[in-house]
Amino acid sequence: MDNDWEITRHWLDRERSKWMYVLSKHGRSFISKCRAREPNRARRIERTAERVFDHGVSWAQTADVITEIKAVRQNIAVFEVHVKGTVIRIAAYLHLGLIPIYLFDFDTHSGSKNNLPAHYKDRAAEMAKIAKSCVQNYDFAEYKGHMK
């Protein structure tokens, strides 16, 4: 496995009381790159992550904010996070089924659910495997204390 990857915390508010975990390479994550080139898109993604943080993964699954990506053949659960009112999606790995690790963002056709092209599924599965190997080196104690 590539040793350049790590799990990092991306702050969602100025008080540093809310965050999202992201997979980063050389200290750069998809959200930091997105913030630099498309700040409005980044803010929509951050607002969605904040909703998941506030209400929990169970709520997000019930509300169809998070859905499992079907037909990933790598024996790893990979999820799609829907940014409300947009075609923006985020691939995520759910550590212990409870802690989202956000992997990368992409666009889909409006209304498409679980109808992703194979290249997105393959990329998501590969990055989820990397995230799964990285979680062994990360302490999620502060998030577990927050979980509903």
C-alpha cells in the first residue's frame, strides 16, 4: 500500500467543533484542492458533511444522503454521499459503519442513484481500501465521543 496516504481532519467551522475526515496524499485532500479551485462547490460539500456530522450516519442513510454503492467487488463497503439539490457526489468509506472517511468528489446525472459508471466504482473501491489501511494509524476518539 502507498505510504503517502493518511487520514486527516478538515475543519468545517471556525470554532473547530465540527470536522470531516478525508483521505489525503502528501497533506492534500480532494476538499482542500476543491476549496482552492471551486470554493462554492467545496462549501456545498462541507455543508453536507456538517449535516452528517450533526445528525449521524444512521440519519444520513435513512434520509438517503448516504447510500451504499452496489456492485463493488472488493469486499469493502463503499458509499456515495449526495449533496442536496446538486449533481455533486462524494465517495466515502464508512469506518466501523459509523465514521465517514470522505475520498473524492464527482458529478453524476441529476436523479441518478446507484447508477455510477464503473470507473467511479473502481476508483472508490481502490481508495476505500487505502482508507481502510490508514485507519489503523488514526485515533477516532474525539469523533466517537460525538457520535449519536
